[in-house]
Amino acid sequence: MTNEIRIDDLAEPVLGDLQRSALAYGESQHTDLTVDAVLERAKDATGLDDFGPDDFRERLGLWLSEMDEDEDAVGLARLVLFGNAVRYASNRLRIADLLRRHPEIHDVPIERPVIVVGLPRSGTTNLVNLIGADQRFRSMPLWESYEPVPDPAEPVEVDGVDPRWSRCNGMWEAMRATVPHVAAMHPMEPDHIHEELELQLPDFASYNQEWVSRAPKWRDYHLSHDQTSHYRYMRTGLQILQWRKPRERWVLKSPQHLEQLGPLLSMFPDATVVVTHRDPVAVVQSTATMMAYSARMAYRHTLPEWYAEYWTDRTRRLLESSVRDRHLLPADRTVDVYFDRYMADEIGMLQHIYDVAGMDFTPKARRQVDAYRDAHPRGNAGQVVYDLRRDFSITPDEVRAPFDFYFDRFDTRIEVT
């Protein structure tokens, strides 16, 4: 196949001029990874100073200290973390300010959402984007998730483009330039439907930090705390977006929901839940490859074997929690989507989801879905070739061994042998 992508330098990256230049710039900068530095920068950026309840400071402090103490982290990674933390803190300030001025937002209903949950790399992104193509649904594009409340003092650009979209597009172009194969593994265009988990980040919560850095301390902290309050904060973020731009129903998705079904359903008790299933070995090899590849711009050593071990364990934890809490899902509003069958008949599976959700899959909705599929053909950015044995010195059987409990429960096809 001409569009195959083989990443042969996971362990010993071969860097291009732009990558070396970006890393050198990061090393030239002094980044103060402290809570006070982040919050002061956010206050300067927004002109606001009320962050609301300050329990978030402990969580932000752990994010910053875990990277600050990691001698393998490069200057660019520190700079990126600081910039993201400032954006989240700025969003927190603007959210708190908007809610003070418009308390009626708390009364905006979020009714009967369709929520896709499933392992990362199991088709959740494709599925939510297909459903979201139906314009009756409210969904959250990446650019809106990055800055859910606009700066009221910032004008729309001359060509009518929202400056938040332009900033998001700038981040995407920078990512494509420095880690170009990410486009094939996980598209992050501004208009791509994103995870509502982004709305937990102004509360400095969620498992997102595990995706952008080596964060086992944060993982342990996150998993040892009840996440209900952070799901409530996320729901408030959705209410803000619904208040600004209402639609009939929401379509949502995040792999994290697999281990947080209780908090999720406490916020959305009338949801239709779509659970995706895929061979965990395919998930692990895809995730570990993406993470090890991206690590060339964040760490001095990419440590592919570390990522394989970490994401085997993390995937197991996600699935164990989902099996433990499966009884919480409403039987008449739950759809199981198996990856191989979904790939073979996307439209048939969509029809089934609509039936369970109590919606008509109208001719207009079908045309909108078809238009999205035509504009986003599979593999248009290239197809990464994965190889556990070559890249991670481990066999598929070794990775699959901890997942017998999952295969015993669900009829998931083995993909990787």
C-alpha cells in the first residue's frame, strides 16, 4: 500500500530541522512550573481574578510538580504544559465570570444525550463524528472545547473567523509540523468533534494528563478520588455551550467514562450509552506507538517499552472498571458496538443506535452522515503499520494475557496475532 506509514525510529528518533529547532527553543526558555506563576499569567491574560473554589490548586500543583521533577522532560514539554495550564486557568476565570453574570445557565437542561464510551483507539472518535454530522445533535468541535467562553473584548477576525478557531488551527499545524504522523493516528483539526473531557480541564481534573506526559503520580491521585464533582463541572460547561448555541440533543464521547460510569450517569441519567469494543492488544499497540512517537518532542528518551507497559496496565484498569460497573448501564438504552462489525457496516450500526436512542435516522441525517464520510475517507492521512514485537519487544499473547476477564464477558474478535 502506498499510504503505509512505518515508524522505524521509535527508540532512537531521527529528527528533522524543524523538530531540532523547536526543541532548542524550549531549552532556551526558563519555565516556572508553579501554581502561582500559572495563575498570575491567567489573571493578566483575562483581567479577572476570581477562580472560584480553590481546591483545584492541589491538582494543578501535582500536574506541575510531576513534570518539574522529571529530569527526562525537555524544555519544550515544560513550556507546553505551562501554556496549557494557563489556558485552562484562563478558561476557569471566564467560566466563573460568565456564571456570575448569567446564573440562569445552571438551569439549562441537558436531556437524553447519546454518549459513546469505549477504549481509546476503538472507533469512538469516528463514531461520534458520524453521529455529530447529523445537525440535530449538539457536539463540541475541538476549537470550542479549547476555549468554551470567548473573550468578550476580542473581535471576530476580518474574514468572520472566530479567533479561537484560528488559535486552535495554529496548534494543529504546529503538531502536524513537529509530529506529522499524529495526523494519521489521531486527527486534531479544529472542527473535529472532541471529547467533553476537555471541559474538566479548567477544574484540573480528568485522566488527560496521562496522554500528554508521563504521569503515574497523577494517575494514582486521579483514581483515588471521587470524580463526581468534576463531572458536575463538565456538565456545567455543556450547559454554557448549550446556552450559547442550542440544539436538540448532545452527542458526547470519552474513553475515561469507562471507569467513571457512576459519576457519568449521575449527571446524565437519561442518556443512551454506546459502548465500543475492540481487541485490547490492538488498542495497546496503537496507543503505545502514538505515545512513544510523540515523546520525541517531550522527553530526552522515548522509552517505548515503558509506554507499552503503562498502557497495558491502564487499558486493563479501564476495562476492569467498566465490567465492574456494567450493571449501572440502563439495559434498554445501551448499545454494544464491536469494532470489526462496525467497520464492516457503519450505517447499519448507526441505524441501530438511532433506534435505541428513540430518534429517526432521517434521509436528511443520512445525507449529512454520507457527506462527512465522503469528506473523511479512511486512511486519508496514511495508515500506520504497528508491530509490537519489533517496536516494544513484546508479543501479542503477552499483552493479551491480563484481559481474559474481558474476553470472557464480551464477544470481541482477536485482531493482533
